[in-house]
Amino acid sequence: MARTRAFDETEAVRKALGVFWSRGYEATSLSDLEAATGLNRSSLYQAFESKRGLFTRAVALYLQEVITPRLTVFDASPAGLSRVTAYFESLATTMVTAPPALTRRGCLLVNTATELASHDAEAHRAVADYRALLQGHLQRALEAAARAGVIPRKSVARRVELLVGAVIGVLVTARLDPAEAAKLARATASEVADWARDEGA
């Protein structure tokens, strides 16, 4: 009979997530993870097999608890450019209301892209999946705007790429200056709102 865990795995992953998010994967040691989770090395290996196994779980939890809630703005009605502006406004709000120490961590997946994705297939896949998720939401919003005649259909793909780049820019800037990141997010929201006015002019 398998032994019942004497600890909450999800809470251990959540604590490890904080370390990986702050320090990065390679700079995080097993001693750091022991200190954060309160578990010894043997327990960590039994539960997660390796540091990498724990990191994979941390990325999954980050997607569930940080990224997915942020993207629910795209599920509201009406679909279209208003969802995109709402998303960037929500990013701006996060930048100015979250504790600076948290905001300056940036985005775990963007950080992973710069640290690991170029030479690590698993990390590359996780980052690519996140980009595809974000791109899909933006694509659907802009396609709705195109169907409504708000923007030209032929411009959708180009505008989606610009917006994905803007999101990455906001998240990278947050590590340096959250206030500047908020300004960039609001400027992008304003630019998207102008698209509708420009087409209607």
C-alpha cells in the first residue's frame, strides 16, 4: 500500500513556485527548495522525482493560478476590441496595485524563455504553449472585431503579433519598473481603442 503524503503537495509546489519565480530555475538550489517548502531532500525527491519535476509542477500551477485568471477577461461579452483593451487595462492595474517585490519578478514563463527555452526542449514547449494560448485569445477577439467591420480582416494576423509583442514588453518592463510597465499597458489599450476610431473616421 502506498504511503499517504504527510504534507500538502499543492502547497509545497506553491512555495517552490515563489522561489523559482524570484530566482530562476538554474539559480534555485535544492537547499533553497528545502527551506521554502519545509521538506527535506528525500521528501522532495519522493514526491516530485527531481528539481525539474518540481519546476514542471510549479509552471503548471503558475498557469492555473496566475495566467488563466488573467485571461478570463476575454470570456466576457461583447467580444472584440473591448476585450483587448480590458486585458491591457487589467495588466496596468496589476502593475500598480501588486506589491512591487511581486511585480518585479516579471512573468515566470517570460523569464523561463530567456533563461532556458533556447537550449531546453521542455521549457521551450511550455513557453510556446503559453504564447499560443495568449495568441489564441487575441486572435479570437480581433476576428470578432473584423466580423463586425471594426478593423480590416486582412490586418488581424499582423495586429495579433503586435499585441503579443506588447504583452511581452509589458512583462519584461515590469521587472525593471512596474510604473513604466503600467504606462506601456495603458498606452497599448489606448492604441487598440484608437483602431476602432480610425476605421470609423
